[in-house]
Amino acid sequence: MTKEKQIGEVIHFFSNIKVAVIKLSAPLLVGDTIHIVGGEDTDFEQPVKSMQVDHEKIGKAKKGNEVGIKVKKKVREGYKVFK
């Protein structure tokens, strides 16, 4: 098993549509599995099924992008995102 690397941080969460905005510090592709950790009880993995930048669907994002990703659980600003 490879060691996980932090690839970003949650900077906003839209609770009504369960979308996290993640500021990336490394590239991310649709199909990658991300691991979100934060707070006392948030620690889950999920595949990236789709990503958006400015409401446009994209297949890959690079370092520095802020992407919207639908998440299966509630997250908060400051939560760390690993791959």
C-alpha cells in the first residue's frame, strides 16, 4: 500500500447539494479515490465521479485549481483531502 499524500483542503461546503469546494495542492483526475479527514468523526474515502470548475465539468484538475466535488458526507472548511 502506498502512503497517502495530501492533495488539497476543503475551502467551502454547499450542504444543500453536498458539494465540497477543494483547493488543490496536487493534480486530481476523475476516477481517483480521495480520502477526506477532519473533525472528530469525519474520515471517509470515495471515488471522484465528476468534478467542476466554474460550473464546467472537467476530467482533470491541476495544482492550484478550486474544484467542486459531490461528497457522500458532510464536510467542513479546513478538512484535509488525501489521495
